[in-house]
Amino acid sequence: MGQSDIELSEEEVQVAAEVMHALNRFSFDLVVCSSLRRCLATMAPFRAVNDCDFKIDDGWAERSWNIYECLPKSRRSTITDLEGGEAEEAFRERVLQALQVLPIDG
């Protein structure tokens, strides 16, 4: 969907609940997601039953597709000029920077 701040559909809310139920088998110290409403809504069922740190970091937001937001991936894969969207290299660098600030116990 890109960085369009859209809500989850009813079907996506159900899928998020099922995925989060499956994740409850694991223990997490930290969960990080972007501030997009659909990301926060996806995490809501998990956060409701888990006591772990939660961080909002827009470094984890999806790639900005500008005028091509919300198009199916199959249609975006042929686009070479994003007309103001986020270049693949810039997206990759943003995510790599987000990875570098994660607290890693080792």
C-alpha cells in the first residue's frame, strides 16, 4: 500500500488477529512498527495480551510510491519513474538505518 495511511479492511483485521494469535507462542522483548494506522491496528491484538516494549519508528514504514500508492505490486514492479516517490536505494538505506538502531542483546 505504500505510505498511504489507510485503515485495515475487516478481512485484514481478522487476518491480523489470526497472525497475532500464532505469534503468542513466542516471547518478545521488543516490537517495532511504523506509525501507519494499519500497522498499529495489526499490532493491537498482540499488544493487548503481551507485555513487551513497543516502539514506533517510521524507519520501518513501507516504501513511498507517491501517485502509485495502493496499486497492486504487480503493477508497481514495472514502474521506473516514481514521480516523487521513494527511490529503491533511499528505501533500502532507510530500513538499514532502522536496523542499526535496534537494541540487540548478544
